[in-house]
Amino acid sequence: MRNYDELVQLCYECVLDESRWNVLLERLIPLSGRQQGGVMIRVENTDRVAVSEYHRYAEEVIPPYLAYYNQLDPGRRVMPQRPAGLWYHDLQHLGAEEIRRNPYYQEYQHPFGLGYLSCVKLHETANTSAYLSLITASDARYPTNNQQKLLERLSPHLRLAGTLSTRLRDLSLQLNLESFVLWQSHCTFWLVNDRSRLIFASRRAEACLKERGFPLQETQGRLRASQLDSSLNTAIQRAVGRQGAAQASLIRLPGKRRRDLLVVPMLNHSITQSPLVLLSLSELQPKLELLVDIFHFTNAECRIAVLLLEGLTPEACAEHLNVSINTIRTHLRALLRKTDTERQTELVAVLGRLVAS
């Protein structure tokens, strides 16, 4: 009974920590009267099969199985149709006479010192299935009835652990992918809760927080605005509905560059129990990047074009970028040439129309 309880506990430890499958195998293999075993992955409707990193097989038995003998494995015809959690025992299913004559056992199992196989499907999706296989040594006695019953009792826990592990891994991959896509987004936005705690920031948003003189800062995990903290807090509280129906707000950020901060309520999300608020920076940079493809602006020219569209003079651009006015004028001449315009006002008008569209 103590061994059974230990194995059940290990099953559920595998859900949160996949490395515990190794520990489970180390305990389950001898307790079930087997000598080798591991988790196998099969790709449905193909010949592809893989031995997972969680196994206790002798290294020499794996390459020939993957290269050829998995195609002769009699269990290959049985396991896909077998329900998850229902053990397959080759001796019971095939019989001793069939095993004695079958080429798979004569050419592979027995020459490599492998005896009888027991296998259970842990979990299956539309594309893959995971199996736990346990094998006796060819010179070992067959497992006892109590050892077989141990596998049967453990079966629902193995199946549930396999299902939960797969779903948790898939969810983790999905969240990581979504986070990566959002982080790579050309938009500048922050996700905060009702207490201004920063939940997520896009790559551009992270860069803005590191920018010297930027109105927003991250302080002890919270998003702050030194010159308009009261306005920001009020807007966040309005967005989460503390003062009635949830509403969006627009905050003009201080500084020479024209920047607006849009504070938008979000629907409840399972990431956090607190209401979430989206803070989006309204700026020209994302749209202006499309103009790079049209006019082939360099990065420096693109930065100056942004500042000009935001209303800065060439002198203010030089001060903001910490370069000389001559450098600004050189880039300005390049902008005029590439856009086929003659004056700064005409340049700004052309870029402004394209960005607005």
C-alpha cells in the first residue's frame, strides 16, 4: 500500500515537473516486476515514433527499434485503437506460441535480452499519442498477479497525469507564443492591473521605459508617471469601473514630442484575478515604418521624420537626438530628395497624408 501511494503521488508530481517521470520510472519498473521501460511518442497515421527523454532502456536497444523494428512491433496494430488507460500485455494478447514464432521477438526482442511487453496509452491528440511501455528481461520471471494488479490500480492516475501534462505543456507553449507575438508587436503598449502593477509590456514599450526623459517609469513593478501620476491613477480607476461604468481615457503626455496615452478597459482574463487595463501609446513610429518601404528611409532619416511630424523644428530635433544641426540638415536634404519635395512644410504634408491614410 505504501508503494502504491508513493507511485500515485509521483504521477501527479509529473504534471507540474516533467523531470519527475524519470523518478516515477525508477520506482515503477522494479515494483511492477520489469527491468526496462519508458515513455514513447507516436505520430498518428505515419511511421514516425520516438523514445522520449524519460526512459530507462539500455542504450543499445533504441537505435534498431527506431530504425526498423518498430514497424514489426505487433503492439503497433493494437495500441492506436486501444482506449487510454487500458493496459496491453503481449503474452495475454498474442499468446506464447505467437510470440515464439513472431519475427519481431525472434529478431529483436530476444537477441537484445528483452522479454515480455506491457504498454498503456497515456494520452492522445489528433496528431500524437504518448505511451508508457514496460519490459521484462528475457531471463527474468514473469510478473506476479500482485504486480499486474498494481499496474491496473495505477492506470487511471497514469492516464490523468499524461492528459494533464500534455494540456499544461500545450497551454504553456500557447502562452509563450502569444507573449512572443505581443512582445514583437510594433505597437507600444503596457498591460497593468487596477493597482498599476505591470503585467506585460511590448518590446517597444520596454524600450520607452529605458528612454531618458520618458514620462512613464516602472517603479517596484508598478507603472508610474512622475508629472501626471494622479491623472494616470484616475484613468486606470475609471477603466476598471471604480467610478461607475468602465470608460476609456486619453492622457496627453508632457514633453516636446506629441504623445498621447490611451487608457482602455479590458475584459476579465484568467491571467489574473484583478481587472486589467491596456495603456497604448499613440505615436507615429509604427505607421512611419511603412514609409520606409516606400521611400527607403534610413533609420536616422526615419527618426527625424517622426520628430518633424510631431512638430519639432530642426533645431529641436538636433537637441532631442543630441546631434549637430548640420547632421539634421544633411538628413533633411535626403528626406526632401527621396520624397521629391522641395520644402520642409511640403515634406511634412506628404508624410502626414500617407501616415494618416
